[in-house]
Amino acid sequence: MPVRDAAERVTAARAAVGGAGYAGAVSHVVHGKPVVLGMPGVRRGTPRTGTPADRPDDPRLVDRFGRVATDLRVSLTDRCNLRCSYCMPAEGLDWIEDSRLLADHEVIRLITVGVERLGIEEVRFTGGEPLLRKGLERIVAATAALRTGTGRPVVTALTTNGLGLERRAAGLVEAGLGRVNVSLDTLDRARFTRITHRDRMEGVLAGLAAVDAAGLRPIKVNAVLLRGVNDDEAVPLLRWALREGYQLRFIEQMPLDPQGAWDRASMVTADEILASLTEHFTLTPTDPARRGAAPAETWLVDGGGPSGTATVGIVASVTRPFCGDCDRTRLTADGQLRDCLFARTETDLRGMLRDGADDETLASAWRTAMWAKRAGHGIDEESFLRPDRPMSAIGG
Ligand code: SAM
Ligand code: SF4
């Protein structure tokens, strides 16, 4: 789906939910580009409380800040075959018991409710490592077969560490997978092993090559830079991505590691990454209107290069939060609905589903939960509380 479409859909969705009264997020200019500073305003003329009684009669996932969730992130497992230090302790975690995990048919049912009753337009599968889920192809195929309220196919996407893609890329494309993001933080094998506690960098590169061969483009690569570990790799990673034709996106490290090692003072910020990139490349901000609800700010690199399409992105969740534009809703592998990565509460859709709730009852609980979504995650505020679950159990 072209980015332009995404931006237009966000604008249209806002307008439909009363966007003319959307107070909008504060902007300022960084590196010549307007930057939206996170917090949405409450819609004018609407009640401010998140109680169900104040919710307008709208079938979609609207909230009191004028946002409309159309992007569903589904975690398919909390397990992983890597142990990235910023995500999981080396010894692993207490995995969710099998009996609590949603079965394939339960995942498909909840996605179907989201698409057919609640206006979900894009479904991204994540984890933990979603390629560890045996039924992934089946779930992707069932999702890709769904149609949105306007008759469009649902966009399906996968965020993965790439291990196993070598064997499964072609089958996933055949099942209808539309987009892929592969995570790779370094091009140095020893560093990869240090960050992930597994000597498997070659497997990730092979996975990337397989997706490329399967024709699934553009391929996005996610990289987290860590102070004193790989913070000197912004430029080499971008050079490599440009050479391979991948779209690189740096993600600021967030406080989601169960070890609690994240430190605001020492994390590598978007400004630092930009400063090192601009020493070697000419970065031109892409049109902010094209960003829509996409988390990454993007820049054309050296005018877009020979193809005109070379870009780099930064997902600055900490220093330039984009909560004001958030269009996400999340389902954990054990069937809990979350309105944000940093949510403090969950809604037990698995329990309802297993107790025999019909589709409209599930949809109604989902709408109620999203109406109460907070304005922002507040990572940069003193009152910030880390979520009870680590990133791998929520779904990144
Ligand atoms: N295992 C898959 C992968 O690594 O792509 C999917 C799940 S992972 C949780 C999704 C994304 O979250 C990855 O790109 C990863 O780098 C990112 N991530 C994990 N922990 C993070 C953290 N504490 N801060 C920022 N990004 C994080
Ligand atoms: Fe696994 Fe992804 Fe977390 Fe790394 S970031 S430990 S690959 S879930």
C-alpha cells in the first residue's frame, strides 16, 4: 500500500470521527522538518472521560482523542530463538503456558472480528519470534483473504528476526504476506552474538536474501543502536542497506527489557543518529503529510540515489513520541487486548471467547477498551511506569 494511501486514510478517519475538532499535536522543527510532539488533544465538543457511556455510537475503534485504530499488531508467541539484550534476558523468560495461548482458529476469529466489525485494515504479526509459530502461513492466508469494510484486501505484514525465513519466505508470500520487517542491529558477527547471545547472523542475512528472492519488496530492516555496543554502526548499516536495496529504520531503545537495564540518560537518541548520518549523507526530510500514522520519520538519502527511492527512517518513540498519530491496537499471544505497548491494563478477549461470547460481544469489548486509551505513553515523564510485560510478551 502506498504511504500516501496510509496518510489519506488517517486524515479521512480523523475527519469522520470528528477530526475537524481534533486539537492536534504540537509541532516544532528539527533538521528542517516539522516534528509532531506526541500528545493528542481531546476532541473539541466531545466528553472527556474514557467511560463507555461517553463513547459515541461508532462501530470503529475510536478514542476520546480523535484517533481511530486501524492497525492491529498480533503477537503469535512470546518465545524466541534469540536473546536480544534490550528485549529478553539471556536465560529466557517464564513462557506463557500452551493452554493459555490462542489456537490458530482463535487468532483468526479475533482478527476477523477486528476486520469485519471494527475497521482494521492492516494486520502485523510479531512476537516473540513469529516464525516459531507453526501455523503462521495458515494465519496469514486466512487474514489475507479478509476484506475491509470498503472491500479492500487486508494488508498483512510480519516483523521477524529473519531466522527460518530462508525456508519459509516463498510460502509466506504465496499465503499472501504483503510486507516484511527484519531486525538486524549489526553487521559484525561477534557483536551480533554479543547482542543476541546466539551466533546466528548468517541465518538472518540468508533470510533477508530469501525474502528478496521471493519478490517481497520493499524490505525494511529494523536496527536498535546500543551505547558502547553498536552505536558506531549507523553509517555502515545505512551504506549496506542502500547497497542491498533495503529500507533501514533505526528504533530508539525503549524501556521494555525485563532486566530493567534501560537508561534514558545513556540511550542512543534520534538526534545522535541523525548527527552521525548527516556527516556522510545528505538527508532530505520526506513530506510529513505522507507519514500518516507511520511511526518512522523518514529522509531521502542523497536525493534518493539513482533509483530516487533511497530512504532512511528513525522511530523515535522516546525523544519524539508519535502517540498523537497512533492508529494501533494490540493482541497478545494469550489473547489479551492492549491499547498501547505501554498499557497498564488489558482486556481478556481469550476468556470471553472461550466462555462462548459471540462476535458482536467481542467487538463491543474491544471498542470499549480502545475508547479508554490514554493520550500517550509518557516514557519521558517522571510518573512513567513500565508495563508489567516485557516487549517479547506484548509483541513489538
Ligand atoms: N522477534 C521479532 C523481531 O525481532 O523482529 C519480532 C518481535 S521484536 C519484539 C519487534 C521489534 O522490536 C524488533 O525490531 C526489535 O528490535 C524491537 N525491540 C525489542 N525490544 C526493544 C526495545 N526495548 N526498544 C526498542 N525496540 C525494541
Ligand atoms: Fe527475539 Fe525479537 Fe526480542 Fe530479539 S527483539 S529477543 S529477536 S523477540
